[in-house]
Amino acid sequence: MNRIVTATLLVFLLPVAGVFAAGEAEDAAGDVELVYVEWADAIATTYVAQVVLEEMGYNVELVSVSAAAMWEGVASGDAEGMLAAWLPGTHGEYLEQTEDRVDVLSPTVEGARIGLMVPTYVEADSISDLNDYADEFGGEIIGIDPGAGIMAAAENAIDAYGLNYELIEGSDATMTASLDAAYGNDEWIVLTGWTPHWKEAAYELKYLDDPEGSFGGEEVVAAVAREGLAEEMPEVHAFLDNFYWTIDELGEILLWNEEDGAEPRETAERWVSENRDIVESWIP
């Protein structure tokens, strides 16, 4: 059994802390399950989708999973869709393994990218500089959850540049906590980074140049639906396909989500109420 299938079985057979719509009316248009990863942009996007779909009359459940399980959950038909597919590079391997069982829709946001980031006060400007500053960085690259596409790219970069560094596994939250601690003391830190992410507004950061192209070029984040959704739930399929916002529009809610006491569901409701013209363009 391959790794993605195993991960998916574990996720969907064990109890999952999903987020359920309040009350399931008998006259609901249908039940919709969306899967997502615990990345800032995926959380914001998926909660906004939940709010809008509930306005459209659906019961919507959100389930947090790993990146591999997210793709397999949609491919197996356990979930209706997701809005966090980084293409063509970051999630390229997942797409290769599921492309005959999923329906890749339009981008939800364009201009995305991944790479290694450092604070602007750091002297290094390129990944090829890192070995010269191994002591300053403590020989560590601070990463996120194992299995994420950016982690595979970071491992490739370590090999391509012959870096004497250890890639530290963690999560989006632990990575940004490490960044915050280092930044407050002007300490050197190198971490896996991606755009869009709220940390670019909260800290002065820069991407390290990547002459070997280990992290690829510009990407899009796209929605993906399960096979048959277009026929069985055409309105939901069309909504997922229509969902699109700019990096600046997404960035606004990413910052809201980092405010003390902010709840993703509450900020999603606020964003939807303040951006009705954009939301109306998504609803078929």
C-alpha cells in the first residue's frame, strides 16, 4: 500500500476534529466535505469557501489532513474537493498519482511561489551562500510538516547545493514561532517560505536566490474536485471553479487570522460580509 493511501486510511478511519456547519437543516442543498492542510493560506481560503457554500444552502464539513491525504481524500471520493493544490511544482507528485481520479479546476490565486527565506538583515542573498554562514544559521533550515511539497524541494536544494544543513521538520505554526523568536533578537534564521503567507506582511523577509532552480518558478494555487462532482453537484463544482482572489485580497484575511484571539471562521464571515462583490462573482 503506497504512502498516500496509508495516510488517507489513517486520517479517515480515526476520529477527525472537523468543523461542522451549525445545524443540518433537512432542506439543505446537500452535504459537502472539503479537505485542507494547516497552512495559513489554505485555512483562510477553505473557511471562506465554507461560509459561502453555507449561504448557498449546503451543509459543509471541513477536515484538516496532511497534504498527501488531502489529494487522496479527493481522489478517492471521500471529500468533494479542496482549494489548496500548489501547481505545477509543489504538489506535482501528488497530481501525478491522482490525476486520473480528480478534476483540477481554475486557480484560486496566482503569483504563488516557494523557496528559502531569511530576514532582510541577513547578509546571505543566495542559497549558494548558505555554507559560508553555516555557523550563523546553526546549520539548520526550519521547515514545516514532513511530506509537504516544499519540504521535498528543500531536501533537493540541500543536495543540489551541497549544503551542510539539517532540515528541521515541524509545522507552519512552529516555523513562524521560530521566526518570531529569532527576528526579535536579530538572530539569523533560514526557513521554508511561500507566497502568499501573512509572515511577509509581519516581518521584513527576502527569498534567497535559487540559481539551481530547486524550488521551481511561479505557481498557482488551484481548486480540485472529485470525479463526478460536476454531474452530481454542478453548483458546488461551479463555485469551486469560480473561486478566485488576488494575493492582496487573500493577504488581508491572513493578517486578520494572526490577530490575538482571531478565529478563522469569524474572520471568514467578516471577509465575506465586507467583499460581497467578489463573493457574488463566485456564485453560479
